[in-house]
Amino acid sequence: MKGLRRIAMALLLAPSGALAACPDDAAVAALAADMLADKAHAPLRLDSLEDGRCAQAKLVPLLATRWGPPVGYKAALTSPAAQARFKVDQPVRGVLLREMLLPSGAKVPANFTWAGFYEADLLVVIADADVNDARSPEDVLAHIRAIRPFIELPGLVVPSPEGIDGAVVASINAGARLGVMGDEAPVDSGGDWITALASMEVVVTDGDGGEIARAPGRAVLGHPLNAVLWLRDDGVRFKAGDLVSVGSFGPPLKPAAGLAVTVTYRGLPGDPSATVTFE
């Protein structure tokens, strides 16, 4: 009897997140149906980030029935400002699905999804599973095959982004919806890619060459390759060929019909770029 009392008291004193439950299958299925239809959906009832991750684990296989199998991962909320806005002290991960990824030059409806936006990002292509043992950006560099320019086109899904937190972001697969990727730029381990990736200027321009936004490479977690380390530490086990969306280098930007956007990585060999046109 005393043992039962101790257990009951421990449960009463435990943080509320410890008692939180993963959303049920029906709730996640309803969310998936609206996401696949690019419609708004009210936030799931979540008490913790773990609840949001649990919802995501149920959601991704449902999305994959339409958008194809997983091909990689994304790190979201990688800036202090984004984490403060969504009330978390760490990034949030998501899963990239095959049909989400489009080639550079793609034309996309300006209203491609509910509450959609675009942002300058970057893809890292994993060369081998030894990257899972990396301890620094230099270690990561030795186990990536290439980088790819990437304009991510996420959406927050919820009717209003005001007041939602990191748990909600996790539950909607970190907002992953579409992305436009440029050609692979092979990474030469003999070059100074570590410095170049941190010091590059990621520049967003419109169809007339006018500058929309600019940020340094170090804007993502101090170094873009730290996103790979964070995802690994958050439980991801990489394999050869996986794509990693490292996170936004600047603010979320609003698409508009007729707008052509190019993201250029000035300071990387060849100044690689990707372009998307909104219709």
C-alpha cells in the first residue's frame, strides 16, 4: 500500500509533459487528410514536444502514401528568433518525402499550400553512414557527397500561426511541403569548404536582380553542417544518399503570383543557385 501511495504521489508531482499522451490515430489521420489537400487544420491538442514528435511519427507514413517515401530530413527553427517565437530551446526535425522535391526552375502556384512561404535553405547530400560518428563540422564534411541549392516552400497548416509552439510545428512534420533544389555541387574535402560554408552570403533576389534578403552561412546554428550533427543527436541515423535540409538562412518570405526568386550562395565555388517562379 505504501508503495502504491509513493507511485501516486510521484505521478501527481511529475511535470505535466510526463503525463501527456500522443494524439490518437483518428486525430492524426484527419490532420493528414487536410495536409494532403493543402487545407488548414486546427492544431492538435499537445502537452509537450514529445507529443508533437509522436504525432509526426504517425503522420509521415500517411503523407507518404501520396508524396512518396522518405528521402531525407529537415532541421526547422534553427535560429534563436524562430525558437523564441515558437517557445522552444532547440530546433525541430521533419522528414522530407520524394514528391516534395522539385528541380530548379520549377513553376509553383503562389498559394501552393495553406499559409505557405519560401525561404533560403541548403541541402547536404550524405555520402556514407560514418557521418553518424561525426563530432564536428569538419568530421561531417568528410562524409558528405555534395551540397545542393535549396529553396524550401513550407507551410504551417494551422488557420493562424499566432500562439502555436514547437510541439505543433513537430506535429505537422516541421511544415515540410515542397522545395526547389539546384544541381549537386561536389564537395572537395581538400578545399576550404568549412570556412566557405560559414562565410558564404546566401542572397535572395527577384527576377530583376533586386535583392530581397541576405544572410551569412553561419546564420544556421553557427555553421550549416551543425544541422547534421543536431539531427544525429536528435535520433536520426543517416544512410548514404540521404538529403538534409539544414534550415533557413533568413526570414520566411511571402510568395506572390508572377514573382521569380533566385537564391545564390556567394562564396561557394561557382556561386551555385536555384530558382523558382510563382504563378
